[in-house]
Amino acid sequence: MNATPPARNNVYDATDLPELGFRNYWYPVLASWRLRRRPKAVKLLGEDVVLYRDGGKVYALKDQCAHRGARLSRGKCLYRGSGTLSCPYHGWTYSGDTGRVVAKLMEGPDATIAAEAKVTAYPVQEHDGVLWVFVGDMEAVPLDEDLPECLANTDEWHTIGTWRTYRSNWRVLNDNLCYDLHAPFVHRNSPELFLQPIFPFASHVTTTPLEDGKGLGYTAKDGVTAADYPGLGPFPPPREARFRRLKPMGRGQEMDTKKAQAVKQYGIKYRHMSRLPAVTLVGRPSGEYFMVRWVTPIDTDTTLFYSINAFRRRGWLATQLDRIGWAAWMSWSHDWIFSDQDKNLVEGVRSDAEQLSRTDLGVVAWRRFAVENARRPQSVAEDTQLGTAAE
């Protein structure tokens, strides 16, 4: 369960967030095309899950037979159309809808089946080419409730998703995606940004709760693109600055609330946002593109990073050009090289040895918001509120 830990000096450090992630949310776990006739084992929030298809429907069960603990992911759908999965060891056969045993094949059709003969059945949905699983201690909310508009509304948006595995805890990766001002340094020489002016740095970051109450919007002001450091010299160094000749193209720029198309036409107020459970959106002032980074905890030391490029639909030709542009440039420059620059650093970060500073204002605000606003079963939420009132 997600319980609110005590803050120290009104600041939550990384270890105040649940080590295995926030329960009671939907998470992306697998591209739809990867689940075919054979069951597929996945792991999220520390729980082993088996996914399988039958009759055009996807099911998700705990990947451990209640009988002797065999992996159900090594079993088969022996009875197509029934929605069941049979254990490979003794043939205990489970309903995908309820997780209950409906037959013990090696004991005959008259075998007694106890009420305890069952496994967890997880809510699962297939949406926009991705399989989503809900892990929680409460009844699943509608999937759309956890999706940003650019993923929920497939009539207005089309998407291209990629994924990779990080050898780190989810908290470290998610902190990296908040507005922590690392991009002007880490990514300044990436292929995507090499010929662009340097991202603004030394900015003052402010955070504002989103109108739907599910996250934070970030705003950075008063940043600079060059500075002199006593005893060292300028940043960026002259050997790097001489290549930066092109005009800005929206990267790193904040929304102009009076001029940006995203604000005027679509009502999008922030270029950079964080949402529960562990979702980051980075868009363009046009309001026609978002990078959606969804962090799915696997276990304490491993995280699935699902990166989804969301393009607003602008007609058939524009959609094809979006896809060509992604395949020819963005897939390499951003989803591979740019992300690898983060991956190489994040996998070595130790969040138990922090000295938070000005660049971490966005991270601190996100941690506080996430811990205090994460979804909880009603009884837990009431207990938390009573405890807060007592203090």
C-alpha cells in the first residue's frame, strides 16, 4: 500500500517514495505485437505476471501456480476460446477473468477444487499498441483516468513507442526526467542539439499543480545561454560554442502564454510536466508533439522506460511525414543517442548520498506532490488524513 511517510524539513528525499513504485495505477508493460500465441512473462512493481491471449482478448495472472509454484508463463492455452491457461506441471487450469482454478487435469474432471485454489487476476487492457496492467490494492480505475490526453485520444493523436530497460531503481530514473536542469550540460553535444544554441541554464524553476490535480507543470525563467566562471572561463567552452550558429527551434524554450500556439489553440500551458504515477511529458510550443516518458518499476534494481512519441493528427500526409521523420532522425538522435546519455549516468546514480541544490527544485516539488497525492484505497486515504489532522 502507498502510505505517506513523514517529511524531513518539508523535503522528501528519494527513499521516501515507495521502492517498488506507486500501486493503484496503470502501467505500460509490453508492446502489443510482442504477445502472440505463447504466454509472456513480465514483472512490474516486484510482482511476476503472465500475459496471454485467447479469443482476441488479453489476460494477466500471477505467474505462479497455486499448486506447486510452477511458472504459468511456461504453460499453454490448451482450450482455445475458454480464456483459460493451464499450468505446465500438473495441468491446473485457471480462468483468466477470475484467477480461479476451473480444472485439475491430472486429477480428473471430478476433482475437488477448493476456494483457495486461485491466483491473482490483474486488470489488463490493450490500448494504442501497448498492453497496460493495473497493480493495486483497490478496484482498477478506467485506463483513461491515468492517461494524458495525447495518449488517451487516439482520434486526435498518433503515437510511436520504444522501450528499454534501466539497471536502476525507478526513483532515480524518474528524478532525472523532472525539470532538474541537467539537459544543458549532459545533452549539449548530442546529435539532436549539437548545432543548436545551448539550452538556457541557471534558471529559476517554479512548479504549479495541473488543473486536473494529477501532476505538476514546470516553468523556468531568467536562464542564460552563456556565463563566465572566475578562475575557469566561459561555459560553454569556446571550442563548443563556435559550432552553435542556428537559431532556436523551440527546444528548451518555455511557452509564451500570449503567442504560443499550444496555449492559444490547445490550452496547453506547460512545455514540461510530470504526472502520477511516474510520467513525464515534454512538448513543443506548437502543441502538436509530446515526448511521453512512462517509468514502470520492475523490481528494486530494474526499471522499464517506455518512451512514446505522440504526434497530433494533421491529415494523412502529415502523419506519414511524422513517421518518416521519426524513423530517419528522431529514433536515432533522441530515442537512442539522447536517451543513452541519460542511461549511462542514471545507472550509476546513488540516491542515498544526496546534497540537494537549486537545480533540484523541480525534483523536490515532484517528490512532495507524488507522495502526498498518490492514489490510495479509500480506507488508507482516510487513515492518512486522520493522521495528518492529528499532527
